Amino acid sequence: MNQYIDRFLIWTPDHIAAPARIALILLLTLLALRAIHQVLPVLRDAIAKRQGSMEESQRVRTLSRVVRYALTVVTTVIASLLILGELGISVAPILGAAGVAGIAIGFGAQSLVKDYFTGFFLLLENQIRHGDVVEAGGKSGVVEELTLRYLRLRDYSGNVHFVPNNTISTVTNMSMGYAYAVVDADVAYGENVDRVFAVMRAVGKAMREDPRFAQKILDEIEIAGVDQWADSALVIRCRLRVAPLQQWNVRREYLQKLKEAFDREGIEIPYPHLSIVHSAS
């Protein structure tokens, strides 16, 4: 009888300890995942508030999503390996097979690997941030999401474009630091160019003094001069340095104000005319 009791006492700790350890691993994994998904957003918001600009805040938010995803994957993989070990399954052969399979998959999924590398460097080098307006991979729009796999853009018409990171060779960011509202104004050849320059400067100055645009326009208007001799007009180019994403709004307002000023000053804006000659027979 005593020998059966001794065998039971030897058998019991091992068989009870394994399920207990597995349960503990699962509990700790769930707690870690919950902490990742709850604590990281709090840290993200705290860091974003301390940043000196909206651009840096956007970068912090973008990086936080990638960090959260990476930590979730790493935590899940480690927990899975620990549970397999508790079940008596040797992890070494699995890791070896995973390494061989990884090499084989790497050759067959080079574009996917390139996606992740490109996405990582896009984030690391701060080329694209959430909320930017960019042109990448042949598409343009507002950045709604940037992951290690793809870039999601929404264009002016509301269409959503998913651009794989491996197709991005050049990024044109239209909202980093500042932008220029560039305007080409056509005037008749008979107009006094210096007078046209004065009117254009006056319109730019008035817009800078307008409370609606005082924070959007960063500098005085720059008159580049006569940019082209077109078929029926002199093309005069100017630009205003503006806050990010304000170039289109400022340009539209400037064109409207410039048209009103030209009308008041009697400056002609040429346009094609069609003359019909009717000959009596």
C-alpha cells in the first residue's frame, strides 16, 4: 500500500504543475496583451501632447500602432513556445523547421519581405505620417493608415487606395513643414506689368491681414515675375508660403480676391474670342 502512495505523491506534482503553469502562462499573456492595448495608447497620448508640433504628434501616433502590433506578435509567439514546452513538445525541432521554412518562404515571398522593410524605413525616417497628403506608388491622397505592409490613402473623391509598400520608390509629401500656394495669373499684353505686380502684392497683403488667413499664410507674397509669353497673355507667377495642407485653400481664395481686384482696377484677363463673319449673298 505504501508503495502506491509513494508513486502517487511522485506522480501528482508533475501532472498538476504542468496545467497550472500553462494556466499561469495564459493568464500572464492575457494580462500582457491587455497592458499593451491599454497602456500604450495612454503613453502615446502623453508623449504626443509634449511634442512641439502637430507633425511630431502624428509620427508618435503612427509609430505607436506599429509598436503595439509588434509587441502583440512577440508576446503571442513567446507564450505559444512556452506552452508547447509545458506540453512536452520539443521546441528545438520546431524552431529548426521554422528556420528552414522561413528561408523557403522568403524566396517565394520577396515582395512581402520588401513590404515590411520599406514600411519600417518609411516610419523610421519619418517620411510619411498619419494625416499627411502624399503621392506614393502612383496614387495620391490623405494618409489614413501606414503599416509595415501597406499604405492606405483616401483621395479627394473619397476613393480609398491600398498601396503595397514594395511599390513605393518615391514619396512626394505635400504637407511636411510648409507648402507653397503657387498662382499663375494671365493678363493682357497691353497691361502695365509693374501695376499688375502692385495689385497682386496688395491682394496678398490684404489676405495676410485677414483673421481667417493670418495663421495660414507664413510670409509676404513672392512675385517671381513674368513667367511666360503665352499666345494671348503674359503669365505672371507668384507664390505664398503657407502652413501644411493650406496651399489649396489659400490658392483658391487668392484667385478669387485677385479676380475681384483686377475687375476694380480694369486689368484685362484675356480669354479666347470667336468672331463669326456673316457675308450677305
